Amino acid sequence: MAENWEEMRSLTDWMGIPAMHDHVAELHTGSARAVGGDWVDHSLHRHLRPLAERLAARDGAPGRLLSMVSFGCGTGQIEQAVLSRGWPVGRIVCREYDPALLGRARDNLQGLCPDQAFQQFDYNNPEAVGDEAFDVAFFCHSMHHCTDIERFLPFLNRVVALDGVILGLDYFGPSRLQITHDTKRLLDEMFEAFPEHLRVNLLTREVEPALVIDTAAEVARADPSEAPRSADLRSLLFSSFPVQEVSPMGGTLLRTLLARRAGNFRSAGDHCILKLLMILERELIRSGRLSSDNLYFVLGRSDRLN
């Protein structure tokens, strides 16, 4: 909601760096955005347009549009982007816990979809909104805030229509944004190689002599809903629903290395270092040496959940 949020993100968050979107696209689709598009294009061409065509043929309704529920929509900027870029959605229901964010989403989506609704929603009390079924259940970095996964997943299955899909991208790394010991050892070596100006914490303006990672308790104090069971979510989600696609989207190294430091990479030399970091993360994930913390996923309706 802050007016300077985008500016702060460009300084402190790995995905605030424009080049990072090409890195994620290469991990996800195997080519840069200019060649294969990004996840929005990929979703449209590989999944949503074919789904709309199949449902139109099934229902005998040419031109049939999809219904979509978006969980954790925030200010609606992602939903605004996907609708503006051609997702074939005729009804959208945006669900968000924070009423102020939900109001901003209502403003951002005006005129973009013929049928819209906005509902306050709690991941840990999902049944309060009812069991209306949708062709698409959409998530953009929101499901990892769920604590009661065992309660939410059966609800999710009920709100996906027959032949519908669950589509999203999210964080599935260690709970509370923690780092495995092997990954931490690699990150420490990489951070030690950074020149001093790249080790400046842009919130404190101090040079950090070593890589500092917030403890699970510190993450929980800052945001009790931040990735409380993201590792459990990874195993439970993909074992409960039939998988149509799962693709890596990175972040295992870069999220931590660039946290509070993303804005330090300014010169041509800095961008060369950044490029090498992206190549290293991609190749380690592709080789199986690293697990991708962030994933793109498309799942079908399950016959195992009530």
C-alpha cells in the first residue's frame, strides 16, 4: 500500500531487479522473456486458452470464458496484469484477508472483467466464503501463508470445477524462509567474494562482514503468517493433486543474497556479477544440486480429497 513500495522493492528484493524476470523466465520456460514470454504468456497459451476451448466444446458454448478465483489477491496488480494481457476470464472473484488491500484491488480491476466479486478471506477459515466452484483457482505467492494446510487443501479441491485447474506460483522452500546447511555454506562462500559495496545493507547503510539470515523466530515475529509450513505445503500439495506441470522459478540463492542489497548492483561490472549469479543458480537447479524454492504449478482436481 505504501506509495514508495516499488522503489523500496528495487533496493531490497531480488525480484525488484528487472533482469531477474528474464532469469526466472529462463528457468521456467527454458528461454528469455523476449523469446518464450513469461509465466503469464505461458499460462495463457499452454493452459488457459486450451482449457477455455475444451470447456466450450464440452458445454456447446462457443466463446465460453473461464471463471477464476484468486486467493490472496493483495492490491489486485497481478490480476490486473493477467486480465489486461488476455487471460480468457469472464468471472473473477478476488479473495484477500486485508480489507484495505481488497478495496485497492476493487479499484485496480474496474472495467477489466464483466463479472467481478471481492471477498474477505482467511486461509485458516476457508469455508466462511462458501464452496462456489471455479474453472481456475489462482495463486501468486499467497498459499505459503497458510498454516492449516490439512484443512485448506480439501476446501481447495471443492472449489475447483470438474475439469478445472489450480494454477499459480509460490514459495515452497524451507519453512520461515530458512536455508539448508549445504545451501548456507554455498551462500557464505559467494557472499565472502562480494566486493564491499555489494555487501551494504540498504536498510541500515552498513557493510555486512558476513551473510546474516533471519532466524525462524525473527521471521515469525516480523510476520506470523510468513511461510509457517511452506516445506509441508510442498509435499502435501503435490501429493494430493494430479500434477499437469511443475517448473522451477529460482530464488534459492538469489532471494537471500540480494535481500536488502538488490539496489547495490548498478555499474556494468556489478551487472556482470549479477549475471554470473543468475547463471550459477540456474545451472545448480537444472543439475539437481539445488532445489528451487519458488515453483510454477498447474494441478488438476483431485479424486483423493473430500
